[in-house]
Amino acid sequence: MIRHTVVFTLKYPKDSLEEKAFLDATLHLEKIPGVQHFERLKQTSKKNRFDFGLSMEFSGQKAYESYNNHPIHTEFIQQHWIPGVEDFLETDYEPYFLT
């Protein structure tokens, strides 16, 4: 299992129509085959500079790679992410088990 997360700050004013349009566009990512447990998140802590987050899970590397190359994802990146995101941090996790 891979948990893909990204936290980000947008270029748009808070509560603007542009911010809403961007966040609404993220919902299309959930439609990509292989995406599990999709969540849109809003930052509540003052401990970092990011305002929003996305989190989703994949059954494994193949499903994650398929998501990255899917037309819905690549279109989202070009039409929304690149023009709208000011700053971000992406992390991808796998469960860690001590042996």
C-alpha cells in the first residue's frame, strides 16, 4: 500500500471563486482507477505554511504509477496545479513494520 499526500498553498485569495474552483477540480482525481480513501483536507494548525492537503491510497506501485500517468491527473496538473499552487510538499508513504 502507498499513501500519497500533498500539502499546498494556493496563489488565490482565501475563500475566492478561484480557490473554490481549484478545490472542486481536485474531486476529479478521485475518479481515477486505483485511487482509494481520497480526502481533501484543510489545515488547522499554525505549525506550517500550507493551507490544504490531499491524501489518497493505492494498492501498490503499479496503481500509483497508473494514477500519475492517467489523463485526468496530467490534465489536472497542467490546468489547475501549475497555474494555481504557490508552494507544496509531497510525501509518499508505505507501511513500516519493525522486524
